[in-house]
Amino acid sequence: MRNQILGLIEASRSPGTLIQMLPFSAGAHPAMDSAFYILGFQEATDGDVVYFEHPTCSLYLEKPAEVARYRLSFDHLRAASLSVEESRKMLTRAAEELA
């Protein structure tokens, strides 16, 4: 697990990669019921898609109102999360504890 955390720390320093941690102290949050991904595409004709993966199925949401709801949830998660630098510090402390 330590090597995985070190890999995240290294990735967090790469251009275009943003890692933010949501600590347990943040309490309840919009994604507690399930994890989701917002997929964006380079082609302007392809709208964003929200993707869920469950043990028995996968689900794709494509309607603009549905995607907007999950984008808002994601924005709330980012606002409640630690900064990029604080997240990196948290990962560093976790890696040190596993040394």
C-alpha cells in the first residue's frame, strides 16, 4: 500500500493531474451513496456522460440535466476537500506511517 501512496504522490506532481483528499472530518457528502465518474470528450458533438459501476451492472447518464446534477455534486466534493498541497501532505504522512 505504501508504494501505491507514493505513486499517488508522484502523480500529483504531474501537469494536468489534480488529487484532492476528502477527509473523514468533512462528514456527510454528496457521493456517499455511490462513486461516479464524469467523462468528457474532445469532440464538441459528444456531451459529457456520468458513469457508475456496480457489481451487477454499469449505468451511463447522458441527459444534460442529469450530468449537471452530478457536476454540481462533484463541485461540492471539491469544495469540501483538502487543497492539492494539503492532500499531498496527507498522503505523505500516510506513507510515512507505513514505512
